[in-house]
Amino acid sequence: MKVLLLGKNGQVGWELQRSLAPLGELVSLDRHSTLADGGCGDLNDLGGLRETVARLRPDVIVNAAAHTAVDKAESEPAVARALNAAAPGVLAEAAHAVGALLVHYSTDYVFDGSGTAPWSEDAITGPLSVYGQTKLEGERLIAAAGSRHLIFRTSWVYAARGGNFAKTMLRLAQERDRLTVIDDQFGAPTGAELLADVTAHAIRQTLRNDADCGTYHLAAAGETTWNGYARFVLETARALKPDLATKAQEVAPVPTSAFPTAARRPLNSRLDTKRLRHTFGLTMPDWQRGVQRMLAEIL
Ligand code: NDP
């Protein structure tokens, strides 16, 4: 089996390099990869993407690349749309032409964040931001292309590698006596490791059973706010490393309005993962498990 991975150096892409490796021959590309290197990995080069898929004829294409700068997308919607909508649409057409399964990631930001109930896959969408809107357009173009596909909508992704929310909180806690963190957005921090491992399981099953294609919500179990997440990070870090020099004695709760941003974010980012768990026979671990593990790795 041949697997083509795009966006190999992102949070999720990096973990996919590990989790997809046992599935077969893995061709991993990033935005700098060219046809001369064995495949074009630049989502802005639609012709290059088409030619790459036609030449490699992969059994599975996993697209972990995207325009993920949520606030920046507000001022460059055409750039975000090219990466989050046009490119996945072309990948889906190219996948269809060679009979490949396309795996793609989307977001809780396709929803408007109203209410308190976890969103099901069939819930009505209503993105509040350019990022959410372009990711939704990407989902629709994939569905319209007619390829077999898996779309995983996830939330609040973190990884040990690179910058992340936990690292920012740990740094601020060393610099300040008091942190103020938003406490009215609800969701589940989800590790790139979990996303990658579930992706590999789902690919294996879907290749045996086309009926399992479709859109799934994939997030760690439980829920918190950014404030609860920050407090958990600091408590866990202090327990793991008692000599950690943190000054912050308080993580004060503030509303979203305290930190104005270019993009509006949903207050309710809870995702209902029942369909994923039942279809693939998987259990989603509590969000704390993965965050604790990530902290143990980085501290
Ligand atoms: P990252 O931002 O970590 O990775 C995105 C990758 O896309 C980067 O490696 C980036 O490369 C690459 N990229 C950007 N522009 C291009 C381009 N023109 N051609 C090729 N590659 C490009 O994102 P995540 O790993 O966190 O996200 C993975 C998926 O999950 C995305 O689809 C995202 O929308 C979705 N998601 C993410 C969430 C999050 O909280 N991060 C939440 C919900 C969904 P470079 O590093 O060179 O810029």
C-alpha cells in the first residue's frame, strides 16, 4: 500500500509520519517538496498536486496541511481559501481519479458555538471566522468531488513539538504573579498523537469497508475552558517538577471579550465523538491524559 502525506511538518503531520509508517510505503511532503523531489507538496500549486497524485497513484492521501493562523486569515481570506478550500477540493478530484481514499482534517470552528450541547456531525454549521468558513468550504468541495474520504473535525490541537498553549502558560507563569485566561470558551484539548493514531486505525478499517467513509468528530474526552486548561497545566507541571520556578499564584477567569481578536471564536466547541467511537470501536481518552503526557515530555 502507498500513502501520500501532505503537511508532514505540522503538529499533526509530524505525528502522522510516525503513525502512518507501518501502513505501507509512505511518501511525506511539505510545502517545499517539488515534483523533482518525488512530489509537489505546496498547496498553492494545484497543477503540481494533481500531477503528484497522478504520478504516485497512492492508495491513501492524508492532507495535514492547512492555513491554521485563525486571526491572520481574517485579513487574507483569499490565501486561506486557496489552502483550506481549493487545495483539498483538487486533492479530492485527484484522489477520485486514481481511486485513492482522501483523509482530511477540519475544525470545531465550522460551528457558531451556540448552546452547550456537544455538536454532532449533522448539526447545522455556521462559521464565525474566515478560517471556519474556508475549512467548511473545503469539506464541501471534498464531498462534491465524489472521492472516498474521511474528514475528521477536531479541536484545540496541541503537540509536544513546536509552540503550544501549555508552553505559553508555563512561560507566563514564570514571568507574572497573576495570569488572566478566558473561561467562557468550552472544548477539549486534543493531542496530535491521538489524531494521528486514530487516523491510522480509521484508514485500515475504511479500506476494508467503504461504508465507513464520511465526516467524524475526533477530540479527546471531557471538556474544559482555556482557563481550566491553564490551571491544569500549571498544577501538573508543579507536580511533575516541584522545583519549577513559577511565580503565578492565580489564574483569573475572564470572558472572551477581555482579549479582542481579529477572528471571532465559538464559545461552545464541544464535539460529540459518538459516531467515531461506534464506527471504529475506539475509546477517546480524557483530555487530561494527553496533556499530562505532553508536559512530562517537555519539562
Ligand atoms: P499546523 O499549523 O501545525 O500545520 C499546518 C501545516 O500546513 C504546516 O506544516 C504548514 O507548513 C503547512 N502549510 C502551510 N501552508 C502550506 C502550503 N502552501 N503548502 C503546504 N503546506 C502548507 O496545523 P495542525 O497540525 O495543528 O493542523 C492540522 C489540521 O487540523 C488542519 O487541517 C487544521 O485546520 C486542523 N485543526 C487544527 C486545530 C488546531 O488547534 N491547530 C483545531 C482544529 C482543526 P509551514 O510550517 O511550512 O508553514
